[in-house]
Amino acid sequence: MSNPFAAGKKALAICDRCGLSYKFNDLRKETVNRNLTNLKVCPECLDIDHEQFQLGRLDPTDPIALREPRPDRSDGTSPNDRYLTSISYDFNNSTDLWTPTTVTSPVSTFTANNTYATFENGSLTSSSIGIRRQRSSSPLSIDTSVYKKVRSLVRIQTFGIATSQPWRGDIAWIRTTDADSFQPPSNSVIEQPDTGLYPIGRWMLLEWDLTGASSWSGTVDGFRFTPTIQSACKWDIEYLRFESV
């Protein structure tokens, strides 16, 4: 059905308020107290019915509180408080009591700076060129029923004499029921990443999933991390984390 009224593109009309002549399509119906009136007024006479004038009709609240919140209630004094889902050692300005696995001559060092820690040794040929937390000196308390993954960010800076197996990437642990010695079967080995030659100077994310490891049980109070068997090496570590699944 066609529109029974003309478009009024060229028509003129009189404003109901000021009485002046305007183009018909320029007039607007006026709203008062959210009710449409029968007045058609010009743009100059149009009095907008602003929402700010509707006090009591619109809800002005802007809620801030959350329903059933879950705030962080940690006090920062326990290692478990460092992350909600992990026990993390970040090695920024502190080695967190982690020490070299071998400290005989030539002396191995493990020192922290602002963002990571650096391990360095001389010409050792020992296969334990890594870091550890020993039960006898600085015990851990890792609940294996909660924390089943280990993650670390490592960078090899230099190697000494080349060997056929520069990459080691293993971890070992001691449970409270074990002797204070890192011996099999408490070993989990990670293969060299598929990058051809060992990526010297590049940070690598290493991950161990211990969900199915039979010896990852009870409470772990000692831990060792050995990224390489290379002698005369230097490597950096940004963090070592025990994470929940």
C-alpha cells in the first residue's frame, strides 16, 4: 500500500512554539517527561528530554563488588604463595639457595643478577654440571599430588670441548622416603630439542610432565637440574617452576 502522505521535501510549516516558518521536515515532535507530545517545533525550540532529568526512574548505580570473589589471600612468605598454580624460583637477584651440583676444583659458580642466574665452571669432566637443592642443606617441600609438571627457561652461552652428547636436560629428585642421594630411578630425561645443533645463545623452554612417573610421589625435598654434560660451560636460567596440572 502506498503512503497516503506526501514527502514534503519542499513544504513549509510553522513552529508550534515560536511561530516562525521552517521547512516541514525540519520540525521535530517534542518529548516531555518521556511522553511524546503533539507539539512540532523547530531545531531552535526543541527542548531535549535528557535522561539526567529522569531522577529516580533510571538506575544510577555502577557496581564494583564481585559476587563470590576469590581473592589472593597469600602473604608472600611461603614458596607456595609465589604463584597460584606453581612453586616458582625466578632467580632474579637471588639463587634461592640453589647451588652447583659440583663445587670441587675448578670451582663452579651459580650467581644471580636482575633477571636470571648464571652457572659457570672451568674444565670439569663430571656429568653433574647443574644446580640442586639438597635435603641436608636447603630442603624443598614439593607435594607431588599437586605439582606434576616442571618448567624451565634456559640458555647455553658457551661450551668447552665438543662432545657427541652435549645436551643432557635431565632432572632428578629425592623424596622424603629416599636416601639423600640423586640416584635412579628418580630420573626424567628430556631429549635434545629438534633444532639440529644445540642452539647456543638462544633461550629454550624446557618442560617435563611427571604425571605418569611412578617415582614422582609423596613429598619431594631434594631436586637437581642438569641441562648439559659439557665441561667448561656457561649457561643461564631464568626460572625453574613446579606447576600443577
